[in-house]
Amino acid sequence: MPVDDEIFARMGELSPAEKKVARALLSSYPSAGLQSAAALAKSAGTSTPTVLRLVTRLGIGSYPDFQRRLREEITHRMSAPVLRTEQGRDAHAESGLFPDAIAGKVALVEALAQSVPPSEFENAVQLLAARPRQVTVSGGYFTRYFAMLLATQLDQVIPNVDYVREPLEHDVGRFLRLTTGAAAIILDFRRYELSAKQTADAAKSQGATVIVITDQGLSPAAEHADIVLPVTVDGIPFDSSVGLLALIEALVEGVVLASGERGIARMKQWEDTVRIARAYKSPTSPELDDEETQGVAGTQDVTEPQDNTEPQDNTDQQ
């Protein structure tokens, strides 16, 4: 098994410090592991002994053996790009632009199974299903729209969820309510924003549990996060949001299922309370006769008054 797959599979067994090393490795794999143990520890914000403990946990005898395995993987993979390019070119020519684009988006969704450690996802679901005292959701320049969606859907399942657009500025009042027993969900994707890291650090200092949803490069906000959910975003011409949307929907679905009857009761309460003016199409079924159609559509047979007055000729008479 490749080293990155081994790390991914064992993520749930790692200590918080070891998880930092694992995330640093996965974010720049395999190049991060080719540094010295001290350099890797520094980039992960941990100690050299922590790096060595992780290597031992992976069943590798020493750090030099660990690096040897990484170099072997690189050698094995170096021959693959040309073959992948040729196959991709032929497949594109046969399938066409649109099918090829769809296949790429499907691949991004399927990549979630490799990018998001199941233990991290389960921890996020259980944390939110336990109904934290307060949940704030914030995003960046583009991801704010996904943060709003996540907050709106979570609010229908658990109470005390707020979308916080400017957690350290205009909305600081709601953000300051975060304490022990609360949770902060932060979305930050490349190009990473300083405010996301500041928000994560502030939430952590206030005692809240921090969940960071980011791309495979790992936002700096993930440095002190309790739970990190990485999403593959490769796309043409812009980073794709398909995987992010799929993760959000999976997360909400997980919280609904884990919440049980309390979640259903909350959803019923939300449905009974919210008022949304809705529009409906007029029925066009041929099975309805004219009278039924008029009744459903709310039309009435009203005869317009006729104007039988002869038009007047206002032309000046000579």
C-alpha cells in the first residue's frame, strides 16, 4: 500500500500532534516526506519525535526507510504521466467535450473517498449531531456562498447555527459567543485568506471546536483545527466546487441521520414556522375540463364591456 494511503487509513488512530504531521505530509505528498524529520516537524508545527512516532506507527523501521519508500513510489509513478496523457487524449477524442467534462466532475466527487478521512468525517457528524451550544459557519470570497448553504441546511436540523460573514469585524458579536462546547466551521480554499486563519485561531482560543473544510493543499487555518476535511478541487479553467458541494450535502445528511428523532422534530418545526411565498404552474393536463381548469387557475368568465361609441373625428372642419 502506498504511504499516503496508509496514512489516510490510519488517520483515526493518530494523536492530535501526529495528525498535524499526517496532514502536512498529505498536503505536499510526497515531497514533504523527502525533507529532514526536523524540517517536516517544523512545517507541521510539531516536534521531531512526533514525526518519528508517526513513522513507527506506520510500521516503518526508521525515517531513512520511510524516505526510501517515498523515492520508490516516485520512481514508479514517473512512468505514468505519458500513458495517462495518451489515454486521456484518445478518450477525449472519442467521447467529446461535454461527456469528458462530466466524467471529470464525477471523478472529483469520487475523489472524496480518498481525500476525506472517514474518521474525520465521522467526528464532524457526531460533533454537530450532539447539538453544540453555538455553531458558526464562515467562508471566503467565493466559498461564502457554500458557507451560507451549509449554515441554512444545518439550521433546519440543529439549533443555534449562524452564518457569520465577517466573524472578526461586523459580526464579531455572534462570533464572540463561541465558548467551550461550541463549534466553528471555516471554509477556506486556495488562494487562502488571512482572515480564515485568524478566525480559526480566535475560535480555538475561545475554547470552540474548529472544523476546517479546505482543498487538498490544506489552508493555513487547518494548522490548529480539530477536524480537517480536505476536498479535491482540480478543474478547468477554475477550481471546481463539485466536490465541496457533495461534501456539504453528505455532512448535512450525516447529521440528520445521527440526530434521529430530534433532527426530524427540528425539521418539522422549521417547516411549520417558515413562510415562503411560492409560485405554482397553471395545470395543463388534458384530463381537466374547462371548468376545472378555470377553477384551479382562479380565472373567471367576465364579459368585457363593449364601447359602441363611434370614434370622433377631431380634425378641424374647414
